[in-house]
Amino acid sequence: NMATFARISDQLKELTEGWSKWDIAMFVGAPIALGVAGLWYFKRDAKASAKTDGNRGDTVENKITVQPSKTSMSAPKSQKQSQPQSRQDLAQAAKNKGNKFFKEGKYEDAIICYTEAIKTCPPDIKSDMSTFYQNRAAAYENQKSYKNVIDDCTSALQSNPRYSKALARRSKAYEVLEKYREALEDITKACLIEGFENQSYLQAADRVLKTLGKSRALAEYKNKKPTQPSKFYIENYLAGFVNDPVAIQFKSSDDLQDTGVKTKQDIDLIGDNGAVLLEKPSAFEQAKNCLVTQEYDQILSLCDEELADEAHSKRVPETLLLRGTMRLIQGIGDGALDDLSRVSNMEGLDKTLQATALIREGCLRVQRDTQDDSLSSFVRAEELDPENSDVFHHHGQQLLQLEKLDEAITKFDISIKLSPNFPTSYVQRYYAVHRKAIMKEDLKLLTEAKAGFEQTIVKFPNCSDALILYAQALSDQGLFDEAETFFKKAQDVQPRNANNIVHRGLMLLQWKGNVDKTLELLEEALKVDPTCQYAYEIRGTIEVQRGNLSEAVNNFKRAISLSNSESEMAHLFSLMEAAEVQVKVARDLNIQLPSAMM
């Protein structure tokens, strides 16, 4: 019914707001995070924090706080009328005159009046003084004089430290001046004082938090040390391509036992019948063989060796593609883009090799939020190699990220037609149908997605991607018993998939609210893969919700060190900054940090 669809739609929006573009593109399992709006621990107890100033309403304040003397209270009416106005009365009159100018857009005149009010008002009448400074700050803001805005808001806050309007205005000025951390601290305080009920403040907080995350990631990513992901992670990435001309269809470690049958790689390296080749294999050939032996950590240095003398190398394009791919996987974004762009712009190359470079170049650009450029790479690849299913599959993934669901489904259909035995295109097609069903509140589409997942699982019973995404789709609908069954099946098929363990833990948290069991599963995931960035991210997010903000920060820092793309890093910095700022705000407002709540 409509109510159920609304619940699922809201839930799906919340769960997918924090999805990392990297993980969707890699299809290691799209992460579920709380999203920026769910990062604020103190939102839980916001009503317990007093809203003391009631400073909502007009841009400038019109309230009057009069503290009459005993004499004026007891004097006869005629005597009061004959008395000269007090300094407070004169200050209020100047403020009112300033407000009139402000509404007329005469900001310089308004500033003169507010300045007169500030000079005239007795400094011990703090409520009025804070209002006068805040009003003058509003006038300065309209003149784009942001340093003066900050100075006046600071003066207002000295008189009234819980003045939410002054905090919000100073935050906006800091944001314009690109002082994002200060902006976030101010707007977080304003949200807390207002009980997290002021939507404009919440929107500002989300905006600043995302901008701060991007700003920190931009600086950090350039100096980030390469991260060597797990062997499973690399395998899973390479498995997402059917037609990669360089990365051979690798085998799982279980299949790498000696069967007594020589592979082409064996013959290339040692010769047929065990005869040693007189010519040593090139550095590129050795790097390619490392894909088979899973010695991934040696590939970059071997590619560097091959490219050190490009004039005498016969495999420059292939080596650039392989090096660019490994750089992309290890989070060396600039280097990866350089290598892949060189290949995509060469003339006279094998079309499949060039199309593969364009696909990865496009995915990398999506990670950097340059979506138009990324999609143009896919268009080029489709024109170049229209029979290559990889092009349409990965183009569909990017369109899915952009919520262009109909276009994504069309691309997946083409990929399926070109490579009918590649299961992941089926999986992502039906997940796109599922997303479309939720958004359109269409029961027929929801049924189609369910049937499609089940048919895919029958056709490809060992496809863990199908099992995991079907389990997530079932979780979206509150069918937790069924979801648990499919998560367990996925784990049986792919016991080294740490992300699946994390997903299962989140499902149990959503289902039964069992935080301890979820944390146990996160620990299990990290034993399976100590480089599972997603486990650290979710553990940090849970600690935010439990009130263990310092522990949350430690987990986010670890996740950042393991991140593989700039956009992923920006998301993680946002999570960490939200936790750090809440610790500081609690200290500034003298709020006791709570113990764990779950």
C-alpha cells in the first residue's frame, strides 16, 4: 500500500544517501550509511537542551527589553511623561529607525543607526546589546562586508552565547570566507540550541559539512599514500570486466593449485616441455603474470620498469592500461587518470584496449564528481567498440548512481544481450528496477524486480552479487527473515567478502536493534579483511549514534587511510568532522557527553 511504499522510500533514501560512488562502481557491494542528516548525535537529546533565546523570525530583531527603575515604576503618569527618555529608550529608538532603513535597503543608514544604538545602550543590558550587534551584522552582510559580520556576531554572542541567529549568521560569513570548520561549529551550535527543528539551519549544516569534507579530501588526497587492498577486492574489481585485453580472467586462490596442466603463462615464462627460454620475459609479461599468481604488490614496479624505456617497449599501451588500473585500485587518482587518458587518446590502438581505458577513465571522473566528462567517456567508448558489453555495463552503473534509472536499465539490457553469461549486468538491472519501483511506488515493478532477482539466482547460483543485492532489496521491504537467508548464502559462496558481513550486520541492527551483534560482525569482517574500509566507516557511524564520539573519530580516521577515491574520502571526512565538532560543541556549551545509549 501507499504507506508501506512511503516507508520503504524514506528508508531507502536514508540508507543510500551515504553510498560511496567508488563501491557502486566497483560493485563490491554498495555501502549503507546514515547520511549526513543522521550524523548528529545530539539530535536525540535536542529537546533537553534549552532553547533560551527564542531568536527566530525577521532578519533584524524588533524585540524591546525594558528594565525600568524603581522610580519609574512608582512615579505618577504625568511625571513619567515629563521625564527625559532613558539611554535604553534612546537606543531602542535608534534601533527602530535602523530597522526602517534596513527594510528599505538603505544599509549604510541602518548601520549608522545601529551603531548609535550600540553606543547609547547601557552595556549591562546584554539582551539589547546582542540584538543591536546582530542587526548591524545583518546590514553588513547585505554589503558583503563579511569580516564586519563576524566581528559583530562575535560581540552579540559575548552578550548572549546562545543567540542562535548570530551563530547562524556568523557561520554563513565563515562559509563565504571558506573557513568551513568555524562555519560548521557555529551552525552545529545553532542547530542544537534550536532543538534541531530549524530546517534552514539543518540544511546549512549539511551543506557546510559536505563542503568541508570535499575541501579536506582535496588537500589530503593529493598526498595520500597508496593503499594495497585485499586480494579479494582486486579480484572482484577485475571480475567486473568481460573483455579486458590485459587483465586475464584470473582464477581464485583455490584454483591456483598445481593441476599438472601448463597454462599459456607457464609456457611464456618457462617454455614448453620445461625448456628455459633464452630470452627473459619482459617486465610487462612479468607484471601480467602477477595477475595470475596474485602478487599484486609487484605490478606497479614492473610496469614502471617497462615504461622506463618506452622507445624499446612493444607493449606501451597495454602497460599503461595495467598501471593505470592498479593505480586506480590503490587510490592513486592523478596517476591513474594520466595513464588511462594517454591510452584513450592514442591512435591506431586495438579498440577493446582503448575502450577499456575509456571505461576506467570515465569511472574515475565520476568519483571526482565531474559527471558530464565521465559520461562523455562512455559515449566515446560505445562509438568505438559497440560490441563490447563492458562499455554498456559500466555506463549503466554510472547512470544508476545518477538515478537515471530508465537509461541505466537500457544499458544493462544491451550488456546482457552482448554477454548473456555475465551475471552482474542482470543483478544491477534488477536492482535498478527495484529502485525505480520504490521511487514510483509501483507494486508491479517491485514484483518484476523480485522475480528478476530470483531468476538470476537460479541461472547463476554462485553469484554472490545477486544474493547480496537481493538480500538488500528484501531488507528495504522489511522482509528480514528472507534477507538473512540470502546474506548467509552469499557468505557461503564468498567467505572472503568482508563487505557482505558488514551488510548483514546492518540488516540485523535494522531488524532487531542488536548493536552488540552488529559490532561482533564488524569485528569478524575486519578479521576476514583488515583493509575493509567500510567496516571502519560503519563502526564509526554506530559509535556516533551511541555517543562514543572520540571512538567514532578514531574509526573514521582509519577508514580515511584506507579510502580509494577522492569522493569516498570526502564522505568519510564529513563523517569525522561531524563527530569532532560535536565533541567541541559539547565542551563549548558545557554539555556532558553521554555514555553509550545502545
